[in-house]
Amino acid sequence: MQASKQARGHAFSEVVVQIDDALSQGIYSFKLGELYRVYEQRIKYFIPDATVNKTLFKGELLDHLSSMECKNILMEDVLS
């Protein structure tokens, strides 16, 4: 269980760093599906048989971004 939490935390932080890097380059539009794939790939790197819930990821990401006051970001709600 602890390894799963650490893997998810690490994967989530990589997505946030990717968003932060893009913002510093003037990119303000992101596809949730692409961010989800990065998140899922990183988790599966650590835990190959892990399952990742798209809806929970979306909620966590949007909560995190709202706490960062990222109001100029456009998220395309395409999770396929």
C-alpha cells in the first residue's frame, strides 16, 4: 500500500512539473487525456499491474490546479 501511494505521488508530481514547464513556455492549454497517459505510464513503471482511475486523476489534478490559482489554463476534457 505504501509503495502504491509513493508511486502515485511521484507520478502526479511528474505531471505537475510537466504542466509547470509548459506554463513557463507560454503553453496554457492541456488535454487531460495526454496528462492522464503520462500519469498512468509513470505509475505502471513502478507498479506494472496497477490500475488507474481516470475520474479520480481528473479530480485530483483539477483540485491541485485550483489550489495553485491557475486560472488561465484551459483543460480539454478528453480522457480517451
